[in-house]
Amino acid sequence: MKNLHKWNAALAVTSAALLMSACGNPQPTDTVESLMADPERLKLLREQCKTEREKLGDELCDHVAEATKRRFFGDGKVPYNPPKESPKF
């Protein structure tokens, strides 16, 4: 009977530890790539980050900023192509 009681106690402690570890803050589901692919969601989150950054969290707003930057600058692989002739002013 003592052995059964010890197993029940160990099971209860293990179960409690697993439940407590599952209660952490969830990771944002919006990645930089997913935000780049969805401009409407990106626009909505940009506005919310301006007004409610504390509510949304720094990590999500950092993803929004990075996605905005990448959409604006592109992949960075387009070389500068100067005109063949100098402009005349």
C-alpha cells in the first residue's frame, strides 16, 4: 500500500509540473515570412503596434517591423543600374 501511495504522489507531482510548464506565454504565430505574404494583416498589425505595443508584445512588433523593412527593400539582390548617359541639367 505504501508503494502505491508513493507512485500516486510521484504521478501527481509530475502531472502538476507538466501542467505548469504548459501555462507559459504562447509564441506569436505571425512570422516575418507570413506577414510579408499577407499585406493586409501586416498593415493592421503596424497600426496596432503604434498604439498598443505593450498589449501585442515586443516580439510580434519586431516581426512586423522586419517584415515591413523586407517588403520595402526587397531581397537586396537588385544591382544599381546607372543610366548610360549622364543627365543634362
